Amino acid sequence: MKFIHIADIHLGTKSDRERIRGEKQEQYGWKAFSEVIDRAKAQQVQILLIAGDLFHRQPLMRELKEVNSLFSKIPQTQVVMIAGNRDYLTAESCYRTFHWGENVHLFKQEQMEYVELEGLNTRVYGFSYCHKEITQPLYKDIQVKEGDYCNILLAHGGDEKHVPFRSNDFDRSAFDYAAFGHIHKPMEIVKNKVVMAGALQPVDCNDTGEHGYFLGEIKNHKCKTEFVPLHYCEYVPLNLKVSPEITQKALQEFVISRIQTAPQYQKFRITLNGFCDEQHPMDAGELKNMDRVVQVVDKCRADYDFEKLKLKYGQQILGRYIRALEEMPQNEVTKKALYYGVEALMAE
């Protein structure tokens, strides 16, 4: 029995900071989701598992119609899904009244239940969020009903506010596979058995690295999975060490050359570290305006000449502060205190 496991598609997400990039981000989610549907059809996948947060917020009726239309393209695939902490089932949620196609199964309660998939000898267990947070460890010690079935857990959580759990909670589990969502980084918590799908595509620039879905197959109660990346968008951290000798132009030329050699779907988060010229610091704004750069974090410190500052400021507070810090035992803490203190006093 073949299945696809996805989670955290976050349809409808938009960047709060930049409207144009936010619109593109929303398109990435829909395109990636549509591709999963196409692949499920092409590979004759029997089950599509959606482990929560299909939407970034409460879905609109027209959006549910669009999703249901996509599901209608794969009538041979049983779609089983839960609502997560983002698209949780409020009393007025469109999820509650929408009529899905015959191949779609949505859990609508915040208590464990299961659906038995005819012809597949498979039971999928799970529950949806009806609140933003669930702090109880509800995935621990789950009992499955008797019978020779393939048992799958469809789940969403993994931190203290969203159904916390530990990997050893499943050591004696009767589940053949546990399909998790919520944490955006894809990972096999227990290889081939307890898997966090990660976000289908990054939701924001903090979701670095590859994203995609897991393709799995269960035979004789043994499961084997593989991660399949989807390359619509990928955020790449670029850490640059700066020195006073490096000019703004040289730094920008290096960033341009790095971007030009990268695939088009990659976008960059730049972090500047090191020391910059006190009189001519790096202009982080110019870097951020470059194509495919989405964020610049400037952690550079000015390369102060402390001897000149002591002579210049003498018995003023800045001069006294430098001498006092230099008389202390030198370690990482006092070094940081010296630089940050001088920086604050210079700003005043």
C-alpha cells in the first residue's frame, strides 16, 4: 500500500512585511499542493495523509471548493486529513458544513477516532484541533482496536503548547506508521515509522532548507519512506564574515556571484558577522534591495581603536569605561561588554 504524507501546506499564507513577496509565497503553496495531487495520480498512490494546517488560517468556502476539485482528480486515492492549530475547527468553521467528495475523510472531533478504508485493510486514527492549543500529551499510550489491519496515526503537534510527545512514546506502539505535522522541518523521528513531514514549502524565511513530502509504502506491517523535495522556494542562510578592509562594493559583488551560481528557486537570508570600519559601516539596506535577498541581519561590530578613544575622551565617561573594562579579567563576556558599552556610549 503506497501513501503520500504531507503537512503544513498553509494555503493562504502571506508575508506581513512585503505584499508582493507574500503573494508569491501564497502561489508557491498552491502550486506545490497541486503537484502533490498530480504525483499521487501518476504513481497510483492509495492514501494521501494531510497532517494538519492545510490552511494558514480559517479556510473560505471557495478555497475548500478549490481543494475538493483537486481531490476529485484522484478518486482512486483515499484522502485523510485533520485540522491543525492554524486551521482549527471553530464553531463557525467552513470545515464543519462543507461536503467533501467520497474519497475525502476529515476528522471533525478533538478526540481520537478512526476511519476504516475499504479495500485497503487500513485504519487511520486521528483527531482535529478545535482550539489553538492542546497542551495534553494525547498521543501517548493510544490503543488500537483489535483486528489484522494496517494502523496509521495521523497527528499534529510536537511542542509544549501543541500535543507534546517524545519519540519513545511510540516504542510499543501498534501503529505501522505515525504521520506528523506542525514542526516545519522534515525529519524522521523514528526511521520509517514516526515521521514529521515538515512544511510542504517554506512559510517564511525562517524555514530554511529543503521542503517537500514523504512517499511511503507499507508491506506486511513494515513501512519504508523516502523524502521527496519540491523546489518552488527554498531559503538559504548565507553567513558572511566582515572585516574593516572589505568594502561595500566587494561584499555586494560576492553576494551577486553567490546568487548567480544558485538555482532560481533559492532565496537568501544574509547574516553579517565580524568587524566593520567605524566610520563607514556596511549598508545592510543596499544588500536587502538585491534580487533574491529576503532578509539581512547585521551583527557586525565597529572596529574601534580603543587607544585613540582613551586619549580623546580622557576622564570623560567613555574613557573611564574603556579603562575599567580593560582592567578586568579578559574573557568573552568582558570583550562583549567593552564593545557593546562603547557602541552605546558613542551613540549617545
